[in-house]
Amino acid sequence: MNILVTGSDGYIGNGLVRKLLAEGHTVHCVDKKIFYNLESDGVSGIVRPCDDIKDITVEQLRPIQHIIHLAAISNDPAAELDARLTWETNVLYTLQLIDRAVKAGVPQFTFASSGSVYGLKDEDRVTEDLELVPLTDYNKSKMCAERILLSYRDKIGLTIIRPATVCGISARQRLDVVVNILTSQALKNKTIKLFGGDQVRPHIHMSDMHGLYLAIIKNPKAYQGIFNAGFENLTNKELANLIAKSTGAAIVTTTSNDNRSYRLCSDRLLAAGFVPQHSVDEAVNDITNAFKNGSLKDGPETQSVQWLKSYYGK
Ligand SMILES: NC(=O)c1ccc[n+]([C@@H]2O[C@H](COP(=O)([O-])OP(=O)(O)OC[C@H]3O[C@@H](n4cnc5c(N)ncnc54)[C@H](O)[C@@H]3O)[C@@H](O)[C@H]2O)c1
């Protein structure tokens, strides 16, 4: 199948591209390569129609059977660095992409939104039907992109995924997402600083994130609509305990005046047939082992916001 992955060289995208190539797909990759590029690791055989999603043409989209749209300015502080570029990238270019995809006759569009579109919720079951109260430019841009995409749902197959925070190893490593950052700091400082501890956050392992996109590509009809994707809602204390067990670091607890929680209920995804197979514990152990055996280093490109500052010349 001809599959277009935008954000193909990012934290999630590069591993997904490798898996798609291994399954025999023709993979069209569009990425500005801000942090990493697949070719630097010897990945070959991909099609590169252009680098910036804003430049893709209807002609280049004609052979595509499924778009996995991951390209974005992808977290809160990075989004705030250049709000205009964030809104252009995450919303305007998403609108242009689906519009051109419809014109080209692409049958299916899958979008990486974010579980953060709900804002902070008291409900134990944060389902897809709850009101969205996004708090930051990043969250708001994802909500607006969703609304635009939904206006095209009668013209193209559409899947919107709202992932929890992803954890685990990638060739474009991010150490600015919670599990990864706490594990790397535990190894470096031999302590885990825990503020409060009862706040709940949802997580998804990188391999399950990839597995989900692969499942949607295999059977898009089963996954039409909006789906949360987060399979472990852990308190910060539970997460710190996992990391302490894997790294040997000590937990230092201080009080926090921010005890708000945010969970995800992914029952709709489970009902569609998706079966998660990996855990946060596994991601923590993988990161610990990768640091210990030297295959993972804490380089400047692992912190999206610092890296983008120099990329933007700020
Ligand atoms: N990582 C997470 O925990 C998480 C959680 C929820 C949702 N998401 C979403 O999943 C997607 C992928 O996230 P990630 O962690 O891999 O982020 P990432 O920042 O590692 O990857 C994003 C990629 O998009 C590229 N890009 C940015 N602007 C572009 C443009 N105009 N044209 C082409 N490429 C462009 C960047 O070069 C980068 O490689 C994003 O949409 C993100 O919002 C991620």
C-alpha cells in the first residue's frame, strides 16, 4: 500500500516508517527533519515528495491510500516559542493537507491529536464524549485541527487519535516527555523528585502507539471516528516507584499545590479490537538499559524546546 507519513522523522514517526517498510508498504515521508532524519541511520527506499507539509501537491497525493498525519509542533513549550508557526503548522497546514487529500481521492486520513485536548478533568472516566477544554496553544491547535478535519468526514475516511503521553525508546529520542525525562533524571541524579504524588497522568508505550497506527492501516473501517489512546493511568507516586525499582534511585517527596489529575478512558479503542501489549514498566526498563549500555545519550536534540530555540535562531 502507498502510505504517506507526515512527521515521519519524529519521535513516533521514524519507528513507524521502519515498521511500515518491513511490512512491505511504499512509504512516502514528509518531514522538515528538524531533529533527525531517517537517512542518517541508513534507512533507504522511502519516497520524499517534499520536506514541508505545506508544499505537498494534489498530484503527489494521488497514489496515496492512507495518510498518517503526525507532523506538528508537538508540545506546550515548543508551541509557545513561535505561536504563529504553531497555528500554521498544526491547523492551517492540516486543513490544506486534508483538502488536497480529498481532491486527490485519498480514501483514509488518520490524525494524531492529543489527549491533552480535554484539559484537566475530575471525571474518573474521561471518554471521547466529554467537553474539550484545551488550556494551551498546543492543545487548542489540536482541537481546532480536529474540528476542521471532522468537517471533511463525509468526503474521506477519518480517524482521530487522542494519545496519552508516549514513553519509550526512539532513534529520534525525546527526553521531554514525562516517563522518559524522570527516568533519565533518576539515572543522572540518583534521586526522583516527586511533587505531591497523587496526581494521575495517562501513558502509552511507543510500541502500542505504532501498533495502533498499523492496526488502523490494516482495518480502517474498524476505527472510524475519535479514539482516546492511553492504557495506563498512573499516579505520579506509582510512576516514581516503577522508576525507582528500575534505576535504584531514591524518591524525594515534596508537597505540591497542584494536585489536579488527568486521565484517559480508552474503552472505545478496546471495543474496536485494539489490544495493547506493552507497559510503562517496560519503557522505563528499556530507557534504563539503553542509558547503561551507552546506546542512548542525553543530547541537546532530545529536548524539543531547546533544540527549536537554536533552530529558530532565538
Ligand atoms: N509524543 C507524545 O507523547 C505525543 C502525545 C500525544 C500526541 N502526539 C502527537 O503525535 C505527533 C508526533 O509526535 P512526536 O512525539 O513524534 O513529535 P516530534 O516533534 O518528535 O515529531 C514531529 C515531526 O514533525 C516535523 N515537522 C514539524 N513541522 C513540519 C512541517 N511543517 N512539515 C513537515 N514536518 C514538520 C518535525 O520535523 C518532527 O520530525 C504530533 O502530532 C504530536 O502532537 C505526541
